[in-house]
Amino acid sequence: MNGMRAGTEAVVAKGWLAAHRWLLARRFCQLAILSLFLLGPLAGIWIVKGNLAYSLTLDTLPLTDPYVLLQSLLAGHRPERLGLIGASIVLVFYFLVGGRVYCAWVCPLNPVTDLAGWLRDRLGIKGSAHVARSSRYWLLAMTLLLAGLTGSIAWELVNPVSMLQRGLIFGLGLAWTVTLAVFLFDLFVMSRGWCGHLCPVGAFYSLLGKWSPLRVTASRRADCNDCMDCFEVCPEPQVIRPALKGAGKGVGPVIVAANCTNCGRCIDVCSKDVFAFGMRFNNPPENGTQAATPCPSSH
């Protein structure tokens, strides 16, 4: 970094709106989805009935969280036909657009952890506990094992994502305590700790989107000026380096890592417009040379 906050050069080069367009789009999407769930219980307008685990839109379209359905199956429960249809729709959708799109564009906890990250940067909080990013997959396995051993979807009782939505609908309680704990954990203990290292929901959706066609691509990586802003804002900075710095090594410009959330922040903050949304199939290796620069530790 050159002493300026990430994205400053992009604001100067492109204007504030263009340098925040994908962030604004994500916030609108998250707010719109949450509003649809809240309209029923709070205003009696039942466009969507249910929650993120299972919902019915306009009494017609079923949507089921496949992670919750998998827990239910392992717990020995037999899902209803609409539940299976809803899970199939969600599986196909997230396979096409990238599984962890859920984390960046839908999850109600994402603005909470993003706020913690933003505040951590503004307060200049340094240092972070170290937990391997692979820990989330161990936690995912444990939640599935727990379902099989207990005969219930026990994880959903304490899942911060589910608890936050219940808290917004039913009011203050333990849900807000858990949400605050996640916020404080990310703020003071570990940078991007929950979403980037521990959340089993994100781990599940990363597996679902492992081969998704929609990807972020560093299509103009030759124009990179090494400002490092993309690494600074990316919730999974370890996914950027191969695509951005792989020219001359037979590595194409598409970010193919399953943990990329397709949040678009690297697109926003790049003053050189190096990044764009594209398709994983348009990933030809380049023969030119480009010096690789160190990237920040991604824990």
C-alpha cells in the first residue's frame, strides 16, 4: 500500500459511484432479500414465507438451503417433495453463479463482518490470531457428524446466520448476543475471522461452486500497477495471486479458486480496471513475463 486507503486511486480515476458499484449492488441485494422475509411477519405482506433454510415465494416457488437439507438427511429425516425441488433449484443456481456468491450477496451476517473489517482498518487495529482457513471444512464436517449423531439439525440452533435472521424477525435475544460476538471477534481477535476461516456455511457453498462458470478475471493484468488495493479489500486475498501474477507461468487470468465470493470489490477498487466478471472457460495462459510481487499474509 502507498499510504492511502484502498480504493482511493479508483475513486479519483473512475468516480465514487463507479468505485463502489458492486459493493452498492451487494448491499441492495442483501437488503432486498432480507426485506422480503421481513415483510410478512412485520407488515403482513407475504411475498415470501419462511426463512433462509426453506421459503416459498408467492406460494409457488420453493427454495431450500441444500446445506440444511443435507443435515436433515443425515439426521434421518425424510424431506418433502417441495423441499427436494427447492434444494435442486438452489443447487443449480449457485453452481452457475459461484457457490460463495451466497456469502457475499445473500448472507445477512456479511454486512456485520464487513463492518467489523472496515472499523478494524479505521481504528488501525493490527495483529490477528492465526487459524488455518481449512478449519472451516473441519467445522463443516463436524456439523454434519453432529446431525448424524443427534438425529437433529442441531447446528442450525446456534448457526449465527440463522440466528441473526430469527433475531431480526422476533426481536432481541440470544441471536443478537451471538451476532455481537462474531462482530467483536472479527474486530479485535482475527481479521475476517468468521467468514474467512471458520464459517461452515461458506465452506459448504465453496464446495458447491467449485466448478462454477461465472468468475472474476484479471483480464487486464498486464496493466496492474501493484498498488495492492485488491488484496487489501478481498475477503479471500489468497485467491487473487495466481490469476493476477501468473502471467508467463502458464496460468490464465481467471480466478478459479472455489473460495472467491464473486463480491466484485477487486473490480471496484482497481484504478486500472484490471478485473472484470467473466467465464472460467475464457482462461488462456499467457506467454509474456510479469514480475511476481509478494502478497499479504492470508492466514
